[in-house]
Amino acid sequence: MKVKVTVMPKTGVLDPQGKAIGHALEGLGFAGIGEVRAGKVIELELTETDPAKAKAAAEEMARRLLANTVIESFRVEVA
């Protein structure tokens, strides 16, 4: 079963990578760029067949390793 974990900086946390992307886009001539936030997407292929258990396992993985929960939030989607 495929699971997608999306990790993003929490609101209010400085995001230098997002700022750099925003400035680069403006430098390339793209107008109307507001705040840019950069995160990461981790796709997992799990052997679990129960969607609820797969989601719970991925959430535990995110809490323990994939996200720094002090400064990042995460979302888990089961495909």
C-alpha cells in the first residue's frame, strides 16, 4: 500500500529555502509571487493492507524520523 507523507515548516518558522525559491522566481520574471514555503514529500510502499493501520504506521514514522515536529508539521495520505 502506498502512503505519502508531506512535511512542511510550521507557520511562523523561518523558511530560508522557501525565501530563496521566491526570490529566484521573481528574478526569472515571474510576478505576483507571495510567500513561498518549501517542504518535502516522502512516498512509502508498505506491506500493510489495512489503510487505517498503514496510516497509523506512517504517522508514527513521521513523528519519530521523517519530521522534526518542533518546527515541522506533516500530513499522511494513503493511496
